[in-house]
Amino acid sequence: MITINVPGWGTLQLENIVLDFNGTMAEDGRLIEGVEELLNQLAELLNVYVLTADTFGTSQEACRNIKCKLYTLSGSLTGQEKLHFVQQLGTDKTVAVGNGNNDCHMLQACALGIVVMGREGTACKAIQSGDILARSINDALELLLNSKRIVASLRL
């Protein structure tokens, strides 16, 4: 668990991290360098879940050395599937990380939504749906490992 007290914003008691795969932690279906190591560090503190439509068919191989549970979404409305998934976990104890339109609902619903600006682009609606915008997935994951950065961004 990660507990973060943000003055004027509230106390976060995070147990789960849910990440989008393509465009967030992978580029063109290939895991971005450094993600595996950072997620395995976070796996000591949080339950790690990766959600994907698996556009490139590479997620299972890419995530094989990450201490996570990988879920391939099957429907055409993946945004609703992602929202339902985080609701099942408990939105009040979950951080969501994503970059696309289909991440908006989970970014808004979770206790903390981190939007990633990757080389594949970031949907404007996703930016508006999150609490924090990070330059890269590695920056986003490091925020959780160095939570005073989150306090500095969100305090009122």
C-alpha cells in the first residue's frame, strides 16, 4: 500500500495500479525501456494490473517478466470494460495510468488518474480526465515511488 497525504486534497490509500498497455507503457506494442524494472518495484507496494485490447498481439510476451496480472479486453467498448474493472477493484484505492480516449472513464473514477504523454500521442480528453500529466510512463511510475512529487503537484 502507498499512503499519500495531500494537503487540501485528501489522503490517498492506494492498493492497486491499473495501466493501459499500448501507448502508455508500450510503444508500437513493445515495452518502453525501464517500465519492467519500475513496475516490479511498485509490485512490492501495489497490486499491478495491465489492461489491453492487445492491438499488436505482443502484450503477453512483453509483460512476461513483470509481476502483474494481464487482462486482454474483448469488447468493442474497452473504455467501459476498463471502468468496470477498476470499479470491481475499488476506485477509492486504485491509481489508473493511461493515455487514450478509452482510458478517460477509469482516469476519472479512480482515486488518482495519471495521464502519460507518450510518443504515440495522448488524447486531449484523457488529459482533461486525469489528475496529473506525466511526460512519460517512467516519470508516471516514479511519481508513485517518490510520492512527495504527487503532493507537490496536487496540494491546494
